[in-house]
Amino acid sequence: MPEVHDDEKDPTVYYRNYFKTYVEQDLRQLAQIRNLAAFERFMVLLAGRVGQVVNLSGLSDETGVSSTTLAEWLSVLEASFLVFRLQPYFSNISKRTVKSPKIYFTEVGLVAYLLGLESAQHVSRDPLRGNLFENMFVADVMKSRLNRGQDPRLFFLRTKRDSRLI
């Protein structure tokens, strides 16, 4: 969002207005979401899991919304280019589609807003700063490939100990 870098704009106000407009107007019409409070809670919880494998049944317990509904909401967020999934790498292609993906936001500033991070000092102390950096890196690589007309084809490699981007 280039406008955020304008010295006269407050990023917190900008992202709050963006989020409110998106949630209260666009999504309500697009996905016919009736429980906006639960959807907003889902977005904040999703932001708190950025760069991680997302378990919708766990999120279902935290939001009080069925995992089927959360899957639909996630699809809407993907269709509107707010989030994207990064599939795990397996040489067996059918396993790639079955295993759980990681979730990233297209705009890392929106993640920071959802997490309540209003300054660089907040980010430097936040336990998710590594995840935020990973999100920024993955999103920039994805955008770079798309801008060159290439398929993104990015994956993460999950081992027993950790996961790595490839």
C-alpha cells in the first residue's frame, strides 16, 4: 500500500479504515457474512498465526464458528487476495494438496494492524516478529514472480524439526 508511506498518513488509521471498509461493506456483500464480530476475531487469530500451519478446527474452538464456515471465510479471503496459502513440498504431488498449508497475508501492514502493532518498537518486541518478516519475504517473492509473469510455485519444506521455505 504505497499510500501508507506518505508522511501525512497514520498507518494505524489507514489500515483501520481499510479493514472496516473491507469487512463491513465488501465482505458482508460478497460472502454474506452475518456475524461480523466472529469474522473479525477470525481475522485477528489468523494474523496471529501468520507463517504457520493453520489448523481450522483449532480456530473453530477459539471463534465459536464451525470449521466449515472458517474454510469458506478463508476461501473468500483468498479470492479477494488478502491471504494466500503456501503448500508444503512433497515429491508426491497428491500429498501437497492434502497436507496443511501455511497462511500468509498479501499485505504485512494489515497483519501488523490486526495484531495491534503501531510502531517499529512494538514490532521489535513482538514474539511474532520473525513470522512478520517471513510473511513480508514470502509475499514479496510471490509478487515478484507474478509481476514477471511466472507462476509463483513456492513451497515450504517441513521436516520433523522445523519448516523451511523453498
